[in-house]
Amino acid sequence: MRFATIGSNYITEWFLTAAAQCDGFTLQAVYSRSAEQAEANRVRWGAHTAYADLCALAADPLVDAVYLASPNHCHVAQSQQMLRAGKHVLCEKPIAPDEASLASLLATAREHGVLLLEAMRPAFLPAVEEIRALLPGLGTLRYAEFPYCQYSSRYDHVLAGGRENAFDPTLCNGALMDIGVYCVHWMLILLGEPSDVISRASFMPHAIDVTGTALCSYPGFVAQLCYSKVHASLRPCVLEGEKGSLHIRPFPLPTDATFTPRGGEAQVISLNTPALDMALEINAFMRMAAHPGDAAPYQQLSLQALRVMDRIRLDNGIDFQRRLHTV
């Protein structure tokens, strides 16, 4: 499959490193807003063509699919443009700012007979099924926690008075969209959609949310989400039931799980998470492109995640149209 990339950051670099392991992948074109950067990327990554014009990229008949790793606020417009041009789209998380926007994109994809898929790495891990197989051993679930707290490499600059896109409320960024999205997806993957969500977030002046916690209701127990862009945590994902507990680490791309039966000895189980795990989503995307209907479970997962995130944003007044947070 002949791909184009949109985006010049480290995520695109990771993607192309993983894609080199995928049979049938060809880097046909690269796009950047400046012609100089586009040409530099073409040379650096070995693409055939460089574009600084999205319309020209969309019109290229040699491009079958687009990997979209641009800033969050660009995802919807760029995905719409590529889908309408008949290109399959693999879009980095978060695929859209809200559920309604994603529903519109999926309608466009169906209309044009192409595939739209969110690049949510955990959803494609073999470890998902390995963890699911361990859950019955916990008995009746009574608690779950999905923590992901990562100190942003851009935070020090913000503390020094600088401006960073990652902390700009108008660019669909923030702790929930950039970090919490993984917590939400893992919760949905393992537990399904909650019946209710209540949440609280903290903010920096003139910035979007920087930490957040959500309590998500399930029959008989509550799942807690914790996420941050301004401090780091090594806590594992935890699922606890009446018969035992399960610790999964590192989160959100786990390599092992520790099962401890009630009153028993801890057992460490290795999980199948390859170093170049992005190759799993690329291979899945290329398979699904031939049969876009096969992507429905993953698309539903993305819709559910945005539905949960919409409720969290509503709870906390996270408004991408407002430049300043005034609370």
C-alpha cells in the first residue's frame, strides 16, 4: 500500500520505523506546511514525492492511504479532505475533538468507500486478549484504576513563561486529549462503556487542563482514571476482584502482568508487546483497507472513547473555542 504522511514530528519517525517491518508498505509521499521541510522529510525518509499543498497531495493518484500525525486541531479537516479524495486514513489519537465530529468523518468514509481508523496503539496489542483471559480469575470485579501521568517535555518552557501548543486551549490539546485518551481506551477495551462518569480537572492559568481524574460507574464497582501532563507516575494499571488482583505495567503499553490470588503468591505473566508495536496497527490497517467494514469494532471503540471524553470535558468546562480558562 502506498502511503503519504502528514506531520514532521517524532511520532511520524516512530511510525516509519515500525512501517519498515510491514510487508507491502511503501512511503510514496510526505507533506509539510513548508516546501523546505517537506523536501527535507522526503530525503530523510526516502519518499518519492514531497508536498507543501494538501490539495496536491489529495489529488495524487499514486497515494492510496494517509497517515495523519498533524496537531490535534487539524485532524478533522485534513481527514475529511483525504477521505473525500478517496484515500484511506490512519489518524493519530485523538482522532477528533468530540463524538459528533468523528461520526461525521465516519459517514464520509462510508460514502467514499474508504477506511478511517484511529491509531490507538493499545487496541491492536496481543496483550489485550492475554489480559482478558486473566480477568475471570479475579472473580467479581470491585475496583479498577487506569493511571497515566507523564511529565511533558514542554512543561519547563511553559513554567519559564513560554508558550507551547501542547498547552494551548484552542488546539484540542490538554491532559485529557493527549494523555487521558489512553486511560479511557484501556478502560473501554477491558470493561466496556460505563453507565456514568463524574470527573474533576486542574488547570494552569491561560492553559488547558493539565491533570484530571474521572470515576466511571459499572455494576458493583467503580473504575478510576488518573492522567497528567505535569507529573510522572510509575503506578500500574490495577484490576481487583473478590478472588484476586491484577497489576499491569508499564501502562499504557504493558509488557507484564502480576496476578495475585486472594491469600496466595504473586505470579508474573509476560505479555506479548513487541518493541515496534506500531507495526501491529499498520498491518491491521492495511488488511482492513480491503474490507473497511472489518474496522467497525475499532471505530465503535473510538466513538465510545470520545463520548466518555465529551462528558469529562463538560464536567470541567474544557472548551476548545475559549483561549483562556477562567475558573
